[in-house]
Amino acid sequence: MSVIPFVDLAAQQRALGGQIQKAISKVLEHRSFIMGPEVFELEELLSVRVQRQHCVTCASGTDALQMALMALEVKPGDRIVVPDFTFVATAEAVCLVGAEPVFADVDPVSYNLDPDSAESAWELSGPPPVGIIAVDLFGQPGRSVELERLARRNGAWFVVDGAQSFGATRGEVSGISHGVMATTSFYPSKPLGAYGDGGAVFCDDDSLASVLRSIRNHGAGDEAYVHERIGLTGRLDTIQAAVLLSKLGIFDQELEKRREVAERYSHSLRDFVVTPTLQSGIESVWAQYTVEIERREDVRPPLAESGIPTAVFYPQPLHHGLAYRSFPVVPGGVPVTERITQRVVSLPMHPYLTVLDQDRVISTIQTTLAHL
């Protein structure tokens, strides 16, 4: 039995009809492989799309987070609130600049950072947090307005980690429009993905943008080989920018197809599993279609045998990981995270998932659960 692709980049490449090859060939002709014209064209288009004054592209979503923290002058000993249920890069970037993550719980419906749990981080003994990083998980914008207010009340800053949510909106406003800065990732499996690593930082402050551009290029100043600050090799290469420019042309059509798949899944599976729920006014980009299932590890093998891949994002709270066990968790713990890490499973999700393949996923899940 054929395996349904979890993400189908080959189908996307066919849909683009040679556009990517042409874009890459253009870069090969002008040979500006680092910081070529495509990089600056991409930055302009992305900043307009998310309603920010500046877009500073970089080498990965993790670099984007680290650059943002460096620009905010985060120092060793600073505490930063992060969700306990997310990819490790959010906490990793905090540690890379010598700061300390404080793990908070997530909302049981959206899986995004819970403002009430985040606020309890200020009850911990020791230094108060200097900032909050909230992740827009699985493509759905978080409660950024509430979190921004929380940060302001406590004299802290707020950053949005939009690695999985570029293109998502709440009330027709981009989720990435919030925060002193917001970041994203162009990892190949993302809704807008490159053919390698890539990322971006967004902001509205001219001086902050200037610092970010310096940091991504070894801390360079205006003169060659004069370095004003510690920086990174954080540049997005021109070929990746060319790939992303090509994909932007069909991005909106792909998002609509993702929404159609998600709606069909939810309609057919709501009586069998806990399906995702969107608040009014939210448009998710459906980076993942993630459900909750009892006896998850009894369900996944029969699906795999039927050619239906699944993934578990994420199988344990971040603070359970060996590298992060020494860092604090908010008072009251993270009961939602502890529960959902044992139940969540993501199904195949991409714009090129045919109706026949959708039906196969749906019917196999229904049959499997009926026999457990």
C-alpha cells in the first residue's frame, strides 16, 4: 500500500512548473550568493505582508530568536518566560545567550502560551523575568494582546515566536505584527518553506532593525572589517531567498487548500478524536493538524501499516529534557502540558492532499478507533 506523504514538497514543486529552477538559475547567473538582490526583495515583501516596518532575514528560525535576544541585550542571569509545550528552539535560544528559561503552561484548546500561567512566573523567588516569548503553535496565533499587556505591567518585553505561523491572522491582523519583535522560520516543512534552513526577524523600530542587520553579519559596522558588536554568521543565502520568492506566488492558494483539508478532517473526525478548535476571527495556516487521542501508541502502528504517517509534536514537556531539567517551572506546574504530551498526534497535512487520501486517513482512523 502506498504511503501518503506527511508533507508533499514534490507535489508543490510540480505545481510551480519550473519557477524555482528559473529563480535559482538567475542567482547562478548573477552569482551574488550572499546578500544578493533576492534577499532584499524578499524582505520587503514579507514586511508588508505582516504589517511590520522591517524584516531582517537570517539563516534559521533559531538564529532569528537568538538575534532578537542579542538585540534586546539579554544577559546571563536574565529570566525569560517560555511555553513548556513547543519545539526546543524557543528555550534553546534563551540558553544560548546565557539567560534562563522559565517554563509556563499552555492553553488546553489552542496549545499556545497561557497568560495566567505566564503571569505566575513573577511569583517565583529570585530575579523577575525580563521578557516573554510566546509561540504561535501549529499555525494558530496566540493570545498576544493579553501577553503584551502582561509584559508591560511587569516592565518586561514581549516577543512572538512565529516559526510555525507565518501567514496566520487574528481579526485580519497578522500574528507576527505583535511584540517588540517577532520571528519566523523557513524550514522546508513549514507552510512557507525554503529548500534549506532560513528565518526572519520582524520589528518596527529603525535602530533595532539596524542592530539586527549588524548581528546577522558578524556584528559588522558600516566600514569593512570593523565590528561594532558580537554577532553571528546569520545571513539567509540568496538561493533560499529565490526559492521563497517563487513560493510566495502560490502561498495564498496553498493556505486556502490547507484550510479545506483541516475543515474536512474536523468535520469527519470530531466524534472520534479531539479535533483542533479555532476562536472566532482566527485564520490558522495549519502548519500541523494535531488531534488528541486516547491510547495514542495503540493507534499509530495500525495507521503506519495502512500507509498513513503520523508525528508526535511533542512527546514530553521541555523541562523534562536532560538539558533543561535545572530550569524553573512556574508555581502550580504545567498540568495541561503534562497531559497533552501524552495524547497529541499530528496527521498528514499539506495543500496537495487529495480527497481520496483525505478519505483514506479519515476512514482508517475511524476503523482503528472502533476496534480498540
